[in-house]
Amino acid sequence: MKSFPIGGVHPSENKLSREQAIEVLALPDTVTVLLSQHIGAPAVAKVAKGDKVLTGQLIAEAGGFVSSNIHAPISGTVTAVDMVVNGAGLRQPAITIKREGDEWAEGIDLSKDVVRECNLEPKEIIAKIQAAGIVGMGGATFPAHVKLSVPPGKKAEFLIINGVECEPYLTSDHRVMLERGEELLTGVTILAKALGVEKSYVGIENNKPDAIAHLQELALRYRNIEIVPLKVQYPQGGEKQLIAAITGREVPSGALPIDVGAVVQNASTAVAVYEAVQKNKPLIERVVTVTGKSVKSPKNLLARVGTPISTLLEAAGGLPEDAGKVINGGPMMGRAMVNLDAPVTKGTSGVLVMSGEEAERQPASQCIKCAKCVSACPMGLEPYLISKMSRRQMWEPLEAERIADCIECGCCMFTCPANLPLLDYIRLGKAKVMGIMRARAAAAQKK
């Protein structure tokens, strides 16, 4: 069974909502649409308080090439363009809209008919994806049009669709693959055409045999799409791990997937690309898994962007009495939330409720030099070392130790018998070192 070559762990899957079909969540009365729902520059608001907007209407333009357009997820009146508190407790600019019906902007095709034929040229496809504000929906939220704009001197050889969903608890991509397979594979052909590649792969972990079988059957009607079953091993869905597992090619330190001829997009992103190109529908809704061992009714909900997280929790039976922590994402890479009225964003793949007992960290003790974290690291780093260096603010040596290569998967903390907060310090150090690297690059450009 195919997998990546080094590291990895096997956390309990806890896919509690895998059998739950996607439910359409009722429209919220008010949405709060953050202007930064993607990697890169925040979008710039194009509406003001008092403006009337339609569902799917452009309300904020990308603030640069690495940025993303944002559209109204509901129709109604803009009640504020102001700073709001996000899920992490930080203030961010946002547009608030009060719903008045659900009237859609002109030109958006809301029919369920699958339109498979795409006669657009590659540049036209990329332009439509950019206009629709499509970003990576696996959590990274990298603007899709940037990935599809291959730099001069580089060549895309193959497209990889990430249907792995290796993060415990999350099942949104699984349900999308089962319920929207035709749209997904049509999206794959559109992405392949945009890139000018002949071969596409869809990687799926072996714990989703129904999705593998379903897409393998559908793929018989599509050209050059191979469904690749993968070993269940976290973090199989990491971009570099996925490329290694499917193609055997290793992305070098400091390099990008395109340097080995690969472009990777998420399964839900492929469906969003289909909707953007074939239906003129911008990215204004997504499937979110709401789950947890104490959650009354774990679900996969199709929710409009801007819907309060608290509304999703209510739809799943309410916040459990023993809730100790609510996580945006999964338990390995997700971030704890301090504000449950914060909105769903384009990158919200799941909402996980952990009990107080589950969420409580065990007391940290001394490192016993067991090197389990080294064995588990899928990037071949030395987590115990870079964590300690980060704690001591040794920024220059940290760069040499390749801290920027860390994918923040959490394998090191998962395996540490001393319960050390390795990833906390590594994230801190990585953010600092990446900032130094960006400042150095900007200074070099000015010369």
C-alpha cells in the first residue's frame, strides 16, 4: 500500500460522522464575512453600511495577486464594515450582512444538472476561478488561481487531488466524494486543462473504501484520472507526503510542489472549481463536519460562509455540558476557539468539541532523549531540538535547522512521552523565522 517514506503516526480515527449525509443548514439571519479567509493579503471591501447585496455578489476584492475575492453568502443589507473578534480572539476586518430573503446575483446557475463539457481556454478557466474567490478548502486556504499560474521556467506534469482527510474526526471531504463525485471529477478535468497536464490522481486513504470504489467506477468515464488508495497513516494528506506517496518524488527543502512537477488541490476545492467554471457560482458555502464524542448528533453541514459557529453546534444538538474545548479543524492541526460566535470561513473544514478530560494536557516533564519525535516527524526534522532552540529564541540557527519545513502536523507532540509542548514552541519559532526570511527577501528586492 502506498505511503510516504518517513515518520507518521496512527491516532484513533474517530470518524463519528462518516455515515451522516450532507445536510443543508438553514440560512442564518446575519452573517459576518471576514476579509481575510485565505493566505495572503486581506480582501478590500467594496460595499458600505446600508448597501443592498445579492447572494453571490462581489463584496470585497482581492488585495493583491496572492489574495482572494469574497462574495456575499446571503442577500440583504450590509449593517457594518468593521473590526470583529475571530475564533482565536483576534480582531479582524469583516462585513456584516442582515439577511432579507435569498435572492441570487444574475448569471449564477443553481440547477443540479452536471455540466461536464468545458470549452474554455486555460487562461479563461484560471480567470473564472480567480473571480469566484476559490481557495484551498483543506484548511490551508491558498488562493487556487495562484497554484494554477505556473511560474515561468516551471512545468506542471501532473495534478493530485487530496481526498485523504487524514485528520481524525473530520469527514466533510469523505461525504463530498461520495455525494458529489461527478462534480468532483469534472472539476479535476477542468483543473487538468487549466494546467495543461495529461495525468491526474485522486489520493484517498484506505479507511474510505466506499469513496474509493465510488470514484473508481465514475472515473471509468473520465480520461486519465487514476484513483489511488493510500495507507492509513497520519499525515498522509500533507502536500509533500501525498506527492511522495503517489509519485515517489520528494519535494526538496525550501522547494514547492511545482518544482517536482506537481500541483495539489483538495477534493472539496475541485467541486468548488467545477461550480465556479461551469455554474458561475462563487465560493460562498462549504461542508463542515461538526463532531465530538459528547456531541449529540455529529453531522456534515453545508453552511454558508459567515454563519456563526454556535449555529452549527446548535444544529448538532447544542454544546455538550462536558465541553472543555472547541477546535476549529481537527485535533492534530486545529486551533482552539475562544469565540463561538465567530463565523464559518472558506477554510472551516470541521468543528470539534472535546470534553474537559480529553482536552486537558498532561503535565510536562523532562525530555528523556528517546527521539520518538524524530522518528515520527514526516519532514525528517529534530523536533526536540528546534523546540528547545525556539524557546531560547535562537532564530538564526533555527533557520539552518530547517524549521521552515515544519508542516505543523503535531506528530512530535503526539508521540512525546514527556508531554512536552513541542509544537507550541515550534510554531512560535517558525512564525518568527519566516518573518525574518520575508523581510530579508523584501530588502533584497529593493536593492
